[in-house]
Amino acid sequence: MGGFADTVLDNVSDRIRCVYWVPNWGKDGYGGRIPRFAQHLRDLNVKMKEQATEHRYMPSLFFIL
């Protein structure tokens, strides 16, 4: 989470695809920043897969376009 504001990706939110499961980060993950950022992405209607996913099934490659 590197100290970035929740809005850091807002201008490219329509290009975000992510696998995300907040419980893996703990209730207060990174001082509550993980759950708050996840909610921000939901509010922007980012395409997210929110379910428990084993690491072996998570994407291996990430591209920034």
C-alpha cells in the first residue's frame, strides 16, 4: 500500500482487473487501508474477483498498459 491515496488509480479504474480477498489481509490489514481501498474499488465498480483463491490460481503475470 506504499502510502498512496485510495484515489491513485481512479483515472484508470476502467482498466483494472484484480483478484482480491480482503480477509486474507486480516480485519485491519495495513491499519485498515486494505479494506478501505477494496471498498473504494467497489464504489468505482472495478472488475474484481472477490473470493478465496489459492495462490497457485492467482495470476502469475501482471501488465500495466
